[in-house]
Amino acid sequence: MAMTVRPGDDDERAIARLAARWGVSKHAAILRAVREADERAEEVDILAVSQEGLVRYAGLLERLGTV
């Protein structure tokens, strides 16, 4: 799907810096940044679910650890 992005001046400079740092076009830098942000968000979601499970099943895990 085609999409038009109209960044402000600050965002345009940030995109240009990323593109230069990564040695890619601004288009590629935007796509890479989006993918990396999505991966980090997924990792945070997984950690949150894991933590909830540890809290929820703390008693059970403790009992299993003492068997």
C-alpha cells in the first residue's frame, strides 16, 4: 500500500540523520525504524505477560520448586 508521510522539520532532520547513520535512503530508514519500534514493543508485551504469569502463579511456582 502506498502512503504519503509529511514529517515536520525536526522529524525530517531526524530521518536524514538515521538514513546517514545507517547508510540507507530516507525511505528505508523510515521502514527500518518502524520495524525496530514494532519489535521493541512486542518484546515489552512479552515481558509484561511473563511478569503477570510470575505474579499470578508465584505460589504454584514456589511449590513446584520445593518438590
